Amino acid sequence: MLKALALTIVTGLVSLPASASLILESYSSGSANPNTIGGYAMTDFNLIAGNTGDAISSISSPISGSVGLSDQYGNPVSLGFADSTTWWVNGEANDSNIFTTGTNTITIVLPENTLAFAFNVGANQNAQGWIDTFETNGSGLSGNSRHYFSPSASNTPGFGVYADSSQECSYLSSIVIDPTFIWGAGNFSINQGSCNTAVPEPSPIILLGLGLVGLVIIRRKNS
């Protein structure tokens, strides 16, 4: 009976899936995108040539793949430029693209193997908004977390979302942003690569279970 109990403890604990999670960090309006987010080195997106108001449904990642962009109805968003938008304050030395919509929501669908993604959000007046972030981990599970914020004509906050993959392979899959009034998201940067899939150290409870199994084996030999 003791042996069966020990094996049950060990088997059950070893088979428990490690939890993955997304972590959000923010940086102040007027600040350039950080060079790193959550320890991940970030690469800025290239400036898209075009005219203000051009319909945009996807942009190329500077690393690989593409980023999909759509409003709440699945329609393309409109192209804009930070240096020519009076309500955009992001602190970048170079011009960067922003993407606007006449509706409240923009969905950003990220390319494969995205470990971190950074962006700014601005609005032409005091607004309230939220950000949902989603991940897909190695087991095909999904998780999300919501963050509320308040952009304005003089406040263009920055956000970096990254995968905490210390125990289980996890990548970002999409980000949904929803402020009110006229607004835009842009100044993107990204990290893509292989996540950390290192096996975690065994817990004390698992070691206890293994010890019980050993005691049972020794006891049987002695009898």
C-alpha cells in the first residue's frame, strides 16, 4: 500500500503541466521603445512607405513572417505617421508608423515564434482603453490577461508584452487593443526565436515520493 501511494504521488506530480504566462510591462509617454523587454532584445519595424489613410491589413516583421492588423469588423486599419500626428508622443528619434481605425478595436495577430512585442497607444483626447494579450504554449493551450490604461493627446503610453517561458514553451499569438475616440497603435518592435524549454528542478514533494519508493524497495529486500 505504501509503495502504491508513493508511486501515485510521484506520477501525479511529474505529470502536472508547468504553467506559462504573459507579462506586461509599461514605459512612459515620450520614451523610445526599450532595447529589451523582459530580457528579450527587441527589433524595430521598418517604416512603411505610403500615404496617410492607406488601408493596411498586414505588415512584414523585421525578423520573419508578418503581423496581421484589423478592426473589430475584420476590416483593414488606416496607415499613419507619428511625426505628422499632433496627438502622438512616443520619443522616437525617427518617424514610425501608426495604425488608426474609426472603430474602437484593433487586433494584432503576431507571427510564429513571437516571444515579445512592444507598441505605443495614443488618442486625440482623454480616453479609456484596455489591452488583451493571448499566448499559445507548447501544449496548445491559451491564456489571456487584460490591462486598463488612459491615453490622451499628451500621453502616448508604451507597452511591452512578453512570454514567461521558464517552465513551458510559450509564444504570443495576438494582442487586442480597445481605446475610445480617435486613436492609434504603432511604433512596433518585436522579438522572435526559440523559447526556453528547460526542465525545472524537481520539487521537494517529488523527491519525498521517490524516497518513499526507495524505502519500500529496501524494506522488501530485507524481508
